[in-house]
Amino acid sequence: MNADQLLKAQRHKLIMILGRGSVEIFESILDHLLAWDLLSWEEYEHVKSPEVLSHSSRNLLDVVTLKGTRACELFLLALEDTIHTSQLADLILSSYKPPEKSPEPSASLATLPSQSLQQHRPNIVRKLHGHIAAVLEILHSYGHFSKYECDEVQLPIYTPSQQARKLLDLTKAKGEDTAQVLLDYIESEPGPIKPILGNACLKYQEKLSSTLAAQSRFLTNYAGTENMCLEDIYVDCLLEVSNTAAAQNGCLSFLVSLEDIFGPDGILNKDADTVLITGEAGSGKSTSLQQMQQLWATKQAFQDFTFVFAFSCRRFNFIDKPISLQMLLFEHCCWPDDHQSEVFQYLLDHPEEVMFLFDGFDEFKFQFTDEERHCSPSKPSSPLNLIFNLLQGNLMKNTKKVMTSRPNAVTANLRKYLQKEITLKGFSPEGIGKFIRKCHRNSSSAERILCFVEANSALHGLCHVPFFCWIVSKCHEQLMQNVSDFTHTMTDVYLLILEHFLLHLTQNSRGTNEVLLSHVATILHLGKLALDGLNTCCYLFSAVQLQDAEVSEEDISLGFLVCSHSFSHAHNAVSYRNYEFFHITVQCFFAALYITLNDDVAQLTLYSLFKHRQENPSLCIMSAGCYSGWPFNCHLSHEEDKRRNETLLQEAETSNLQITASFVSGLLSSRNRDLMGKTTLFQKQSKKCRLVKKYLAKCIQKHFLSIPPAVGGEKKSMHALPEFVWWIKCIYEMQDSDLAKEAVSKLQVNHLKLTYCGVGPVECTALAYALKHLKSPVGLQLDYNSVGDLGIEQLLPCLDICHSIYLRGNDISDQGVSKLVERALDSCNLQKIALFHNNLTDACAQDFAKLLKHKNNFLALRLGNNHLTAVGAEVLAEGLKQNNSIQYLGLVGNNVDSHGAKALALMLKKNTVLEELCLQENCLVDEDMLHFAEGLQNNTSLKVLKLSNNRISRKGMEFFVNTLKHNVTIESVWLGGNLVTAEEIEEMTRVERRLIF
Ligand code: ADP
């Protein structure tokens, strides 16, 4: 298929992609097309004028397709340059063979200033970031722009790129003299330095940006083993913004790129200026901030900010004395070599030019509080209090703050001060491919690894977490050598990296257990350090702490601990050398190794690890041995001393405990016990394993029992606590199907609700592993998680035991649906599928039509708020004609117009079972009502027809009123939000009370 065929064939999909993207993306595509001379100025103005993005997109496609193949190729090139690959993958890769050589945009020689501006438009838009005010000042002072025009360009509703485009468009309209002034400015301006910046500030800015550039160039985590240049391996992760304000229009959440995180979408509190990025451990939070630093410092983005200060919250725990704001910036980030007070004053006077990056908010020892107000930039306070006050805006109001955290640490109190919250969702399936290709420049080995990963479903699911993907990519040789020894679990992946590092040290190829056993002492030293650290929320270790845990230089040289050049206590003092585990999950893994391998760690620690966090901690300490929450007899250690030595983990952070507990479960699995416990070294492992198993099974059953009983003999509906997913993950890590059976087979539950529980592909694997043992069919509600196409694949093994599956708002595309339907065809229990608000297009209609045709116990299909058009509706209608069971079809909020409406309406002549048809918020008009009137003439099944928020006027409704006289089955027709007046509504409801407005 060549480019123009592709554009024609996939027109709907393209409109959908462009229409649901942002104005910013659309306009930057136009920038490219203008620069390549593909659009004339008139065409550009015509295309960008409609207010609705999908209309503009239609106009654009009309213009481009008329211009022939080459224009279409250039358009696709611009699309690929601008839009997130995950949104384009199925479109481009599956059906378009790009020409051997990418079409190079041909630029004719520019002679006029306005032509130069146009030919370099994408770069100029970027370059003008942070310069708009300065440029306007110049243009105004030369009399080219009026004051009014300057204000117009700078309206705060525009993003910096949009302001730059306004400026360029207005310049174009003014003529060549104005264009020349602008061009002169652009050519003479060395960088993002604002004209008002004095010498001292300029020098400071240079020092700050070179410091940040150097700091962020490498992924410093791996300094111990290799140098990975960020630029070489960075791949965009999925970043999702929730837009509650737009929820009534169906736009609940959408993806943004890192450079767009300050855009207007998803703002919860416009008075706040902190953007929070949340994500689970390893999802790429630190790396994203590092990328922001790098983009700023190398002048590639974020040039609105003159100064950027980057901090790791982990390190704040180490500052043991009060500090002032000035000390925080200068001593703990970058020291100005002279004129400190002038620089500081500039920062205070221009807060909007300052950005703070705070990484790892969850690693603060204390929770956020707004009780202690601190407004003085010069007075010292505790570092924690300084940060809390910066976030609240008590200090340096109007500075932009970007902060990362794991979700657990985000309290309601903190949320009050957030401008918006963005969720980091790891790699998309395409992202996994890109990452592996970047790590392995040799393309054949990259493809081999990728094939292997994709063929191993559980491994593929794990790889959506970037950190796991890195381990898999790094350990591919070990992985692929032992193909029979399948890697399924997170613990397996971490054992791989452990083995990899140990082998690296010993430089020989002994068997895994030999390698591990020969390093038990090292593992235990690092394990003790890790566990003690978790216990006290300490993630950065001093020389004294290393000594206490008997960690030697040799142990350090393994590479699990990396050197962290931490703060100096005064700017001229030597910096202290501290160490940290190269990732927090690695610290949890070593803590888990210590707990499983060390016979002195006994039941109380295990208990602390697995217990429900809401329980009263004092109760646990005082009577741990006989506490009734402890589900099995705890024969506490006889020696009092030993008991005191037990690590109770009272202060440890919940997500770290949960990760550690999952690793403990994994290490106690029979396979891993075999691996490590062949000697008599670890006698108590079997006992620990029995305890953990018993505990997990009991936890799940107790959780179930704590839910109120069902009414009227019905089965229970269970809204699971987040702990439920964690317990299930622990069971999966144990790889013990008897345990899974024991834990869930007694759950007599009809509906299992796991909405907003952070369920991603990894969790889906675990859920499917356990839930397939349920005795009777269940409705599995996973709305508003991060299941994605990868997660769908993981869920398939438990589809047989689901009578319904709800996956609203889960980033699922047609590819995911295809897998789901294939399995659903053989899942006799499955009767309902809900996929509201995903990324479905007409391509999925074929799959659903097949399902409808062949599955005659199927009851409900909810496809609302996706991107189906008439094409999809027609295909679905064909399937419906041949179905004898379906009761409910939901297509609210799609793009179905007259053709689709006609097909669905006439389907009602054949289908004799459908009871409810939902077509709100589509593009239906009066003529379509004629078809519905015809379809309903002899229909005796449809009870509810929902047509609200379309474009139907009185004329269309009257067709109905006549038909309804002969139809007694219809109970209600919803028609609110259409084109009728209040009087007409009154009149019509008087005639037909089943019309509901
Ligand atoms: P988090 O802060 O969420 O725990 P990190 O940012 O530390 O996660 O990521 C852990 C590792 O995963 C990184 O060191 C890197 O190897 C890999 N990684 C994370 N994000 C990316 C990315 N966007 N591109 C490439 N690799 C990444």
C-alpha cells in the first residue's frame, strides 16, 4: 500500500488519531507541512480555522490527498515526527510500506525573510520558547507590532509553542520588513538567554546548565557496572493525564509527551504550580526527570525557564541541620561563583523563570504536612519544611515544580496543592521494542531478543516496566540459554540480575546455584544493610552503616551499591561519600534475600512484612506472639534476646514492604528453594515457606469474610482492597497452584471489583494465575487501571471463569480486542464485555461481529467513548443480525453518522433480542430517524433507545411519534440535548410520554 492509498483507506483512523490528540500536535504537523511547502498559506489558514480538531483534521486530509502520493508521504513523515509512536503503530506498521528512501523534504532556496521563517518554522517555533516577550518588545519598539497585538500573542491560554506560531503568523501578515527584524533576532540570539539577564546571572545560568547537563548525561545508577548515556537509551514512556473537567465530554484521560506536561489539559487546581508524576517503582520516574534536566540543560526544551534546580528527596533525609532557601539552592544544587546576593535576588524577583525538580517524594521519612508555615527566603528551617512550603507556594510562589512519587505517598492533603497529576505507565509494547533495539545496536540480536520476549507472555508483561525491561535486555544471554527454565516472575528477573553481576565478578560460568552459594556471605551483608535501611526509611548509607553491616570493599565492587556524591554540609567542605542501592527495588530484593536466607530471621519479621498495614502497630509490637490477626500459631522464639533483635519493620514504607514481601514469596517458591537451598545451609526455608503460604491463603479469605454478606440469597460482590492485588502477586511469585487454589477457590463471589487499583500487565498475570481457580464464574471489573493490550494477553487464562469483564479506561486498542475476542469465542461463561473509553476503532468491529455471530449466549457489549464510525457500526449491525442473545449494545460517544445509523436501525428488523441500544453523542440527524422508525415497526424486543446529544430536530422526532403508536415494547426513547426548543419538548411529551428529554 502506498501513502495515498493508506491515507484513503485509514482516513477515519487518522482523523481519530489527530482529533483526539492535542491542538499542539496538530499545529506542529502544520509547521512541518508549511516548511516543506506542502501547504500554501491559504490552505494553512483554511485548515487551522475550524474550532473542532476533527474538522480541521478532515480538511487537512482533503488537502493532502488531493496533492498526490508524495504529499501523502510527507504528511506521514510529519505525523511520525510529531505523534507518539504508540498511537501510530497499528496504523503505519501494519499497512504502510514506506518508500525505500524516506522522502526528503525539498526546500527551495529562500530569498525573502518570510520564506526563511517558513522553511525553518518547526525549529523557529522551538527556538522562540522563552523569547516571546523579548522579541515582542523589539517588534513593538520598532513599530511593527501594536501593544494590543503583543498582548494578543502572549495570551496565557496559549502554550509557548502556540505563542510562537501566533507571532510567526502575525509577522507573515505584516510583510518582509517585520519578517527581517524577527529573522535578525533569531540569527543573532545565541540561546535562550533573556536580554534582561545581568552578567552574574548569566554566568550562574551557564554554570547551572553545565552542571545539570553533566549530571543527567549518564544513567548514574549504573556507574558501578557500565556507563549508559541517557540520550542513547531513552525511550518515551506512557504519560497519562486525567481530565476530570472534561469528563462529561467523555475525555477522561489521554497521553501527553514529557515536553507537554505543562499544557492546559488536566489542570485540577489552577492556583497551584506543582505537577506530580506518579508511577510504581521502576516505571521510569527518575529517568523522566533526568530527561527533563537534560533537555533543559542542552537547550532542547523547557527554555521558558532560565534556571532549573534538581533535587533528590532521598538526599534530603541526610541533611541534619536547618537550612535557608538560599542554602538549599546554592549549597545543595549549584554554587554561584560570585555576586550570590544579586543572583538570589534575581531568582526571588523572577520566580516564573525558575523550575524545581524533586525526585522521589515517597522517600521522605515524613508525610507531607502543611501545618508549619515558612515564608522567609533567608530564615533557616528543616529541609523538609522548606520543600513542603515551596510546594504550597508559601515560598517562591509561581515557580514551576515537578515532583515524582510512588502513588502510596500521595495524601489528600498534598493533593490540595497539586496543579495536576500525571501517571507514568511504563513502556508501551512499541516502547519495549524501541528500548531493546536501542540497547542492542546489532539489529539481528535485538530482533532475536525481542522475538524471545514477545513469545514469552509473562516476560513480555514484565517488560512494560522499564526497569524490568532493562534487566531482561541485559541478561538476555542467560535467559535465552536456559529456555526450558522459564522466567515468569519478578523474583526470577531479579535472580537473573543477581547472577549476572556475580558472574561478572567471578568471570566464570558456573551453575546458578553454585554462583549464589559461593557468595552467600556477600548477599547476607548487603541484605542486612538493605533490611536495616528499609526499617528506618534509609536509602543512602554512610561508611559507618556499611561497616555495621560488614559490607566490604569487595562486596561493593559487585555493583549493587553505587557511590552517591552527596551534599557537602557547607559549600566549601569536602563532599561525603555515601552509597545507595542502584534501585530501590534492588534494596528490597536484598532485604528479601536476607529474610529468606538468614535462619536468625524468624516469624515476627515475616509477620511484620505480610501484615495488614492498617492494623495498630503498637498492638503488633506488644503482643505479636498471640495477636489474633496472626492467622497461625506463632511459636515465638524462646530467647528474649532474639525477639528483641527481630526486625519489626514498623517504620518501613508500605510499598517497599510490599515489594519485599513479593520477593520473599518468590524466593520461597519451591523452584527457588531448590536453587538456593541444596545445601543444609538454610534449614528454615521450608518452615518459612509454610508460614507464608498459610498466611497468604488466610489473608485472602479473611478479606473476603470481612465484606458484608450478599442480600437475598445472591452471591457476594467484593470490592477488593489494594492489598488484595498485592497478596495475589505474592501468590503468583510463589508459583504454587495449590496455594492459588486454596486461597481463591472458596471465594463465593459474583462480582470482583478492582477499579483504580493500579493494575498493569504484571498484576494481570498474577490475577489470571489465581482467579482461574475460582469455583464459579465471576464478573471481573478492572475499570480505570493500566491493563493495556499487554495486560489483556495476560488476563486470557482466566477469561473462562469470567461471566463479565469490565475494562473501561484501560488504554486498550484493536490489537488487544482481537486477542480478547479470540479467547472469548471459546469462553462459554463470558457474556458481557465493557470497553468504554479505550482506543478502539472500526478495525475491532470485525472481531465483535464474529463474536456476535458465533456466541449465542452473549448478552452485552459496551463500546462507548471509543472511535468507531459508520464503517464499524455497519459491520457490527451485520453481526447483530445473526445473534440471538444480545440484550445491550452501547455505542455512546462514538463517531457514528447516517450510514451507521441506517445499518443499526435496519438491523432492528432482523434482531429480535436486543433490548437496549445506546447511541448518545454521535452524529445522528433527522433522516436517520426515518430508518429507526422503519426498523422499529415490527420490532418486539427493543425497550430502550438512547439518542441524546445528537443533531435531531422536531422533524426527526415526529417520525418516531408515529411509529411508537404501533410499538408497545419500547419503554423509553432518550432524546435530551438535541435540536428542539422547550415548547417543542413540552408538546411532544404530551403526545408521547415515552420520549424522555
Ligand atoms: P523509578 O524512578 O520509577 O523507580 P527509574 O527512572 O529509576 O524508575 O528507572 C529504572 C531504570 O529503568 C532506569 O535506570 C533505566 O534503566 C530504565 N528506564 C526507565 N525509564 C526509561 C526510559 N524512559 N527510557 C529508557 N530506560 C528507562
